[in-house]
Amino acid sequence: MSYYGNDKKTHIIDPIFQSNSRIEYRLPANTVITSQLRVCDLKCTTGKGFNTLLGAKGLVKNIFLYDGATTLDQQRNGKHYNGFINLVNSGGASAIGFVRDKHNGSRIASRTMYGEGSNSANDSVKVGAIQPLVATENSQIWLNIQELLPICNSALGFDTGIMDNLRLVIEVNTDKASVLTDNTGTAIDLSAFNPVLVVDELLSDADKQKVRDNLSSLVWNTIEHDAFLLPEKASNSGVQTHSTRVNGFNGKKLNRVLIAKERDAIAGVDKGAANQLDNGYGTGGSCALYQEKLNIAVNGRNIYVDEGVDSVMKRVARTVDTWGNYHLRPTGNQVSAVSDLGDTLNVGKVDYLGVGIMEDRCTDLQFHVERNVPTDRDNKVGKQLTYHIYGEVTKGLNVSGNSYSVNYL
């Protein structure tokens, strides 16, 4: 729903609290606002570029929309999910000229001029490396909160006459390995800047009523996070298997799942040109494993037959089927074929798995993982990993008079 003309008023709101690790805003009370919330002038002093996958989103560790003590929506530990969503391209992974918003800091593909490129006789398409947004340039860096909080995508707006203590809270990620391309820079420091929240207030009675009607029985799919550890296994020790149970989605309607894998520490061997961490992805990507297999059991039933998802192309196919097309550079989800099996440049940095669960009530969620650990430099493919599980769960808002409730459906 779009609003034009003189039917709205824009508020530019300073934080009521700001530190180097937390920013809090209080939204206007006793009115109706749109859900198109924007945080502008979000900058930091580092001297290095933002994470190549995440852009300025890497600064957001956790984000919450509260009404007093009631949590309307939240995203916790969302860096891997946000990195993947930045790769999603509704026009197809090979779309020419597809460019993410500059505030995300990532450029997917660019079209060269006629007669340029390696084949001078042809008009060619160059699928370039995802480009970082340099933190020190004087860019207007802003965050679209609709990309971080799904309730803002589903709701037309919020009635702050009922939600009379509406607050947006951002917990800042100060981990340089996941915020920056290179963690040799200075510490992340927000103290010199004043990020503001931009909010549109509706003035038309008709528009206000549309928002109230929409809120009366609002349903949306939010993204929740859980994780488990895959322990380190020594180099040249063969196949490792691991089974575990994840309880964070119990009692909830679980729709889709995205799985991303993070090495808990990035060593010197993981640095590419110009000392960039995993070529600028840092700990925000999803590293590939050698001969990985994965299966999931939901409420005692395996999602996949036999050994589950046991190949690179199966992971791509399942992810596309579940989350749609996304940009994947060649070898971006494969372990390097060089003799040491280590990662080079963009190899093995964006290996995700998307799974369609579609369970009305999840009561038991189990994961079975297998990988091979051959000899490689720095035991890279045998390091301890965190498997991040991002689950799409359904929530609902029920308004009755001057009160409301938020529930899992």
C-alpha cells in the first residue's frame, strides 16, 4: 500500500538511547503510522569496507519491535539469513544488470559494453564478485526495516493508540569478522554518528481505518533462529557423523528452513587478497564441507529418503525449490579442487540448504549430518562448525477493542 500527496507526515526520530552496542527509538503515540520504517545515517568508523554479503545489515546483531514488554516481532542472530536474502533475485540468478540497493552493499551482476570482455566479438555479461560498500565513504547508508522484520511486510501499519509504547530496538554487532571485509581495521565505533528513524504518520481517516482493519486479524511468517555445533574432527580422520535435536521450533507451525554453516574461527589461511576474511564474506557466509550429507526428521519422519541431501546440486535444487532463485557464483558452494582442499577466492563460501518442512505443529526436530575430513591445510574442512537454523514460523495478531494479543498459530 502506497501513500502519496498530503495524506501523511514524516517524522525523523532521534534515539532515546544510544551506545556502541544498542540503539532504541520510541515511535509516535496516539496515531497511525505506516510499516515502512527506515533507519538512516547508520555509519561506523572502521577504515574498512562492510561485509561483502551483508553490507550495512552486518551491523545488526538483533532487532526487536516492542510494545512495552510485548514482543511484536524480532530477528535474532540473523546475519547468515540476511546474507542469503541479499543473494535472492526474483528475476533469476542470471538476470542482466540486477543490482541490490546500495545500502546493502552488494552488486550481483553487471553488463559490459558491446565489444568488451574476454571475447571482444560479443556483447558479454560479467558476473562480478559481490562488491563491498566501503564504510569510510560518505554514502547515505540506510536500513529498510521491512527486510529485517516480517511483520512490517505484512502489516499496512500500526495503531499507536492501542500499541501506545511502540519501540524499535537494534542491538549492534561489534564483531569485526562478520561486519567488515577485513578485521585488521579499527574497532567498530558508532559514537560519532546519530542514526535516525524515519516514520510516516497517516493523516487520512480512510487510510487509518485500512490499517486498523488489516491489524484486526493479521497473520505473518517470522524468522526464528536456533543452532547446533558440529565438533571439530582431526585432519585425515575419515567420515564424521553427528545427530542432534533442536528444540527452538517446538510447538510452532514450521514452514521453511534455511541452514547456514559457520566456522567458529577464521585463521590466516582463510584470508584472500588484501587480507580480506574469506574474501570479504567473513563469518557471514556459509562454508562448504567435503562430501556433506544431511537429513532432517520432523515429528519422527525423515524429510528425505535414503541418505538425504548428499550432493552439491541437490542442495542447490532444494534451496531453489524452497526459497526461490538466488545468485551463486561458480564453485561458491564447493570445496576447492586443489590438492589441499582449502578454499580459494570465492570457492566454498555460500553453501546453503533450504528445506520445506510445512508442519502444522512441530514437536520434534532432529538433524543428522555427515562429512568427510581428508588431509588439508589447517584442517580447514574439519573445523568445528555452527549450523545455524532459520525457521519460518507463523504468528498472528488479534485485536479486540483497545487490546490485542500476539500468538503462535
